[in-house]
Amino acid sequence: MRNTSWIALSLAIAALSGAACKKKAADGGGGSGSGTGTAAPTPTPTPTPTPTARPSQGTLATLPPLPASTDPANAAKVALGHALFFEKQLSVDGTKACYSCHLNENGTGGADPLAIGPGGKQLPRHSPALWNIGYADGAFYWDGRADSLEAQAKAAWAGGNMGVGDDKLEAKAAEVAKLKAIAPLWKAAFGDGAATAAQVTEALAAYERTLVCNATPYDKFAAGDKAALTEAQQRGLDVFMTKGMCTACHTPPHFTAAHMTKGGVYWNAGVGYAGKDPAAVDIGRKKVTNKDTDMGAFKVPTLRGVSASAPYFHDGSVAKLEDAVKYMASAATPNPNLSPLFNDKGLTPAELADLTDFVGNGLACPGGFEVPADWKP
């Protein structure tokens, strides 16, 4: 009986002890020492998701300096080019200067949707911005038809912008070189020889190469000043470099692939097709190459200073930056030559707002032309 009672008592104690340990484990406790209970297993931690990489927080491309001129007379040519840029007597009727179509208040571009030449003649395209034009290599005008800044200056001077005509350029150069305000600058740049049309275009090109925009909030941010862009603008930069696919055309740090490619980069973005008879559409780059694949394609403009350069696109058809950004992020206007780059990116209203903030404010260019005190439109 004693042995039977002892066994019964031992079983009862063991049962009570096991029940207590199970309760402790259920309550989150754990056994220790020589107790007969089993400790609760340590919970497996939930893995922390790896945050999505933000390009804005990584290393960003910075603008390289333009090569310094080795011409000892370059400074004098720049000074002359600056004066000529504002000289209306260069035009056929004394009413237009280069600055008439490339204004500070319009981000070095034109105020009118389509440029206006002498005599109020409307030209076929919008005046593009000139910021950082010195970085371009063999591609000037919207269609890239001029292979140098000098050639572009000559074409604008002789053609619709200034209206002089190729056969009158030499006479016009000689006339302008004698102007009281111009003569000493011309002598400093080119000496006492006879003035030539080539000297005009050389001086203008030398001046235009000084129009460098390299101190935007983006540039400061990329150089290490992390307060230079707001959080919204940083988010906009993320959209710019990822979901928006903007870098395919507007590649940093130039914010145009055209300044990074000899001969420029041209795309058909559907601009100028909406509501038009196909026969009336500006053929763009095709006029230069005569290739059907270049139909309706235009050079990619820089986005530096774009907040000030409305209206937008080669035809000046969009008045507001937010509308231009929205168009570029959409499927664009269908046409047989539309680049496959242009499809609906599916950006949310918040992403579009951030993207516009970055493009407009994060790439704003301080400075501009030094305008003579006596300049009048």
C-alpha cells in the first residue's frame, strides 16, 4: 500500500508541475534551472524590408566645366559679342537684336509661342533657351541644321530672325563696326583690319559660350549641400530618375542628352500633331536628314532654367510647366513616328507635383544676360 500510495503521490505532483509549466509557457514565461518545464521558444524576428533605393540620396552627376579658351583675344571677343547681342542695327531694319528673342525674363528663350522677326513676320518655331549652349557639339537649332554656334549665328543673322540676307552680311558687318559704341570693342577684338561677317559670328559665339547655368539647387545638392533641395524636390528627382523615365532624354547633369552626344539627340514626342492635317505638321529633323524615321523629331532641350522659359516645345504650344510635364509623362499625341519612349508612365497627381517642383525649382538658373542700361525692346 505504501508503495502504491507513493507512486500515486509522485504522479500527482508531476501532473501539477507539468500543468504549471504549460501555463507559464502560455503566459510567455520560460523555464530555467533544474525545473521540469520546457522554456518557450524565442520568436523569430520579422525581417525588416529593405527600403527602396532613392537615386536622390546617392551619388549624382555634376556638370563638368567648359574647356577654357586658348585664344588670347577671347575676352575682347566676348565683350564685343555681348555688345553685338544687344545691337539692333545688326538686323535688316534696325528693329531686332539677338536679345529680342532670347530674354532674361524668359529663361534666355522667347516670350512668344513662335518667334517674331523684323517687320512683325512670324517665324515657324519657338526661340529656344540658350543656357549652356556652349556644351552642344555639332547640333544647333531645333532640327540641328547648324553644326556650330558660329554657323547658327550666321543663319539667324541672314535668315528670318534678323532678315539681312546672305549677300548683305559683309556690308552690314562693316556698317555696325563703325558704330560709336562698337568700334573700340571691335578694334580690341580684331585689330585695325576691315570688319568681316565672320568676325561678327565669332564674337557672338564667344559670348554665347559664357551663358553657363551651373549653380541650380540641383548642382548644390549634388555637390553635398543636402538642404539645397526640399524633400518634395528630392522626391521629384527620384521620380525623374526612375518611374518617370525622364533621364532617357533629359540626362543629368546637362538635363539634355543632346549636350552629351555629338550631333545632338532628336525624338518625335508627338508635339505639333494634335488637330493638324499631317501635311501641315513641321517635319523637324527630317528636313536635315531626309529620313522618314526623323519625321517630326526635334532636339531635346535642356531643362536647366525651364521654369522661366515658357511657352514650351518647338511650337510654343504649351503655356504652363505643369502641363508640359504632364504631357511628357503621358502617352503623348499618337502618330506614325512617335518614339516608344513616350508612353503613359502612370504617375500619380502627387508624383507629378513633386516632379514639376524638381524640374521647375530644383533646376532654376540664377543670373542671365547683363542687359545694357539703355536697352529698349
